Amino acid sequence: MNWEYCGYCTHHAEGVDSDAFGEAEAMKISIPLLTIAAAVLSVALHPVFATDDPYLQKRATMVRDQIEREGVTDPRVLTAMRDVPRHLFVPPSFRARAYEPFPLPIGEGQTISQPYIVGFMTQILRLKETDRVLEVGTGSGYQAAVAARLAAEVYSVEILESLADRSRRTLSDLGFLNVVVRQGDGYYGWEEKGPFDAIIVTCAGDTSPRLFCASSRTGVG
């Protein structure tokens, strides 16, 4: 078994079992599929995901010109970033600029990462539909939303209470039922919700990811 690590992203990469497509293997899946289906359905039915969304073309252009053109090729990641309404994760005064190739302020001296960084980091995680993800540094909640379109569950820790409250509210309003946000110090991970298949650190700090990778399924060697 190998671990992939790039920047602040880690993911446990497993080999593919030749029997993975058999009925017997399918019966082994322990993730609560009903919960996943409810989350996906809720997001799919939300008005901002409708085809008449006025920001739809801006998202498509963002993905084509800023993300795909720069080397992000995973079709699931590209689809997620076309779907998730980035403009709703920034303050109203910055919504007109939400799809530009820059980080934007979200309050408390923090920013939402530029779109390419979100796409790149998400691709590095190589998320599967059954994965449980730990995010350290919720910020606006945008990265968690993108990851939630690909994984089963996302657990996100934000140290600033105002950002934790706002991101929790935004994600809930958009129907992301498979994301849980907690206010707290991400240094300690989220032990009671582990182990995790992937860990992503979206905030700056002195801490090496190794210090909380004890929350991962196998740790990092």
C-alpha cells in the first residue's frame, strides 16, 4: 500500500481488485448508501444547480480556461467545479469576481483559494465515492463543497468561529448534507470521526500534516 502526498493533500492509494465489480464485493460496501443518495439528490435539486443559473456560463468558462487548461484532467473534478456555485461562498460585494483566477477575501483576514488551486488539490486527493475526507481549514466552505460532490462524507474543522458558522450555513442552504463543519483547532484533527481515506489542509500553519495523519486509515510512513 502506498500513500500519495503533494502539497497539503494526502490520500491512501489502493490497488484495484479484479473482483471489485462482482455482486459479492458490492455487498461488502459499508458506507450508508441511503445517506449518500440523499445528499446527492438534495444538491442536484437545489435551484443554483439548475441549467438556468445565470452563473452557469461563468463556471464553464472558469473550468475551461483556468482549471482544465492548466492541467487538471479528472472529469469528476471538472464536473464538480462546473456545478458548485463559487459565487455563493464569497461575500456579496465580491460575487461579480467569483469566477476570476484570483483568491478573494472572505473576512477575518482569510481568503477563498483561486479556482485552479481548488481543482488541483482535489484532483491530487483522487477521491472515490465511498471516501471519508478530513479537511483542516474550512474557510468559506467551497473546497469542502467540491470534495463533497466526489466523496461520501467530508468532515471539516475551522478555527475561526465566524467562518465556521457562515460556511456551515452556506453548505446547509445549498443542500450539502454530507458535509459536517466543526469549530475548533485542526491541529488535533477529528479523531472521533476517523479514520479518514483522505486529508486536505487548506489553511496555512506551522504544523506538518504528519502530526494529524494519525486520523488516516493507515497513517503516513
